Amino acid sequence: KVEKAEALGKLFGQKIKEAGIERVVFDRGGFLYHGRVKAFADGTREAGVEI
């Protein structure tokens, strides 16, 4: 599940970069910053988006 969250984060990052968005704000919505939440954010960062 963590690997899928990271892959989704990378895909999300690529899509928003294509849309011309360079920076996003990450609101974890009350969830702890670990596991899938962290993997998603890390994947988005790896795609080159500033969080």
C-alpha cells in the first residue's frame, strides 16, 4: 500500500507539473505524517513539485 501511495504521488506530481503548477500546499487532514501519507508526499516531491 505504501508503494502504491508513492506511485500515486509521482503520477500526481507529473500531472500538476504538466498543468504548470510548481508549488502545492500539503494538508494532511489530521492524519499522522507517516506511512502512506508520507509516501504520497515524498512521491510528489520526487516528481519535482515543491511542497
